[in-house]
Amino acid sequence: MDKTDILLATQTWLEKAVIGLNLCPFAKAVHVKKQIRYVVTDAATTVELYSILLSELEFLLAADPAEVETTLLIHPSVLHDFLDFNDFLDVADALLVELNAEGLLQIASFHPDYQFFGTKQDDIENYTNRAPYPILHLLRESSIERAVNSYPDTDEIVQKNIDTLRQLGLQGWRRLFAENR
């Protein structure tokens, strides 16, 4: 896989789905300010991914938030199975504890086969967290807090996203990305 193509697919997903459908009302600002760090890894094992994740968490902790607000750690060659990916999130969260980064950073997750508990594989609401490749999204807690404080009702976001995707439907989701093929 070519890293440039992976990066382009990820940025297209971010622009068309996450920002374009307003699935995350906080994403546009950091995108426009170019404060998102994109890291496409060559990791082929969870051990390699763990090492890269450690480096990226340390990088984000040390980085100036005005320069790098958040990181998308894209790992196309490892954790293709969603259940394995989901299990790895426990390892990632334990790493935050080990780094004393709880309360400073958090990790959100996106995967091509993302599935919320209690949903069926093809339920459209799963697409709120579906991305072209497995992604660990490293976020600053302070950024989340500022965003939540500036948004009128963050509890509405999840339901609004489900409603948006239900209205769009699976065919509409596919049409979003059809022109890039």
C-alpha cells in the first residue's frame, strides 16, 4: 500500500464524512488550522504498533498545541479484525496510564468494520466510526474540554449523527466516496 494513497483516503474521509456530515463538530477547526498530525505506520504487528503509539503519545504530550492539536495514527497493515482492534484499545488505554497521561490525552478509535455493541454489522450508525483504515485518534483532554464547553449540548451529537446517517443511508454513504474511485 502506498502511504500517499492511504493518507489521501483518510483525509478524504475526514473532509467528506467527519467534517462534511458534521459528525464531529470540533474537527473542522483543527483541520482548517492544519493542527492535525497524520501518521501512516508500517507496523505489521501489535508490538510494532505499540512502540509507534508510545512514540506518538510522547510526541503529542511534548508538542505545542498551537502546532499539533491532535494525531491520527493510521495503521493499515495491522489489526484488520475489528475484535482484535477493539482488544488493542485496552492496551492503548493502559499505555496512557503507564505514561501518566490520563486526564491529559485520550484515544478515540475508527475502523473499517467498526461495530457498536448491540448493533448489527450493517447498521448505519456504525458508520459514525468507520474509516478507510484502522485509526487511533490521539486527542488532548484540554481540547475536548474546550470543545465541550463551547458546544451547546454535546449529548445531542450522538443522536444527531445517527439521524444524519439514517437519512443518508448506506447508498448515500457510498456515493460520498464514489467519485474518488
